Amino acid sequence: MYDLVVNNTTIGESGKYLEALKVNSKFSEFTKKFPLATLVVTTSRPDSHKQVGCKTLVNLSRDEPLAFIIGLGRRGLPNSLRKKAKYHWDCTGKGISLETCTAIGYIAARFATMLELKRTIH
């Protein structure tokens, strides 16, 4: 998967920064298991059986760590990773595809806002 990301990324000077992270052991790939967190694929095309909303994710985050997976480049996430993820979240709720950097900021802001709203209500 690492080679796929490096060869297809449009950011970080064509993978130069990812290579530096790998050399310095700061980059880890998702292989057969990801035991540290529950995988949440962020996608504008969620699988209807795995689709989840922001409010549900905030509730889940109280009991389990979540890892939000965001696709890089024009092709997005590989199907194998989409299948491994327990949840699929369309952060826009409208099927709108976002550019990677925009998605990262929007996902973080949306989740943090919902988390803060939940704290103020309870």
C-alpha cells in the first residue's frame, strides 16, 4: 500500500515527505489488522450497511478509539480498506467529494463541533 500512496499522491513533493517519514519510522501501513482503533472510512460513497452519522461516531468515541481513514489522490481509498473498516462516514451528509486537504480540515472540525455540542448539552 505504501508504494501505491507514494506513487499516486499529489501532495508532499510526489511522496518525498512520506519517504522521509518511513525512513525515520514515523509511518506505519495498515496491513491485516489495526488493533489500536476502530476504522472509520470517510467517503462520499458510504456502503449502506456500514454507513454511520457524526452523532453516532461521537457516541462511539466515548467507549472506543476511532481511526478516521481519508483517501489520498484521485483514486481515494482502495476497496480492500473500505471492506476492512467497520464504519463508513460521509462527513458532508450529501455525497459531496472533497479534496484531501479540505476533507482533513472539515472532518476534524465537524467531529470536534459535534463533540463540543454533546458536552454542552449533557
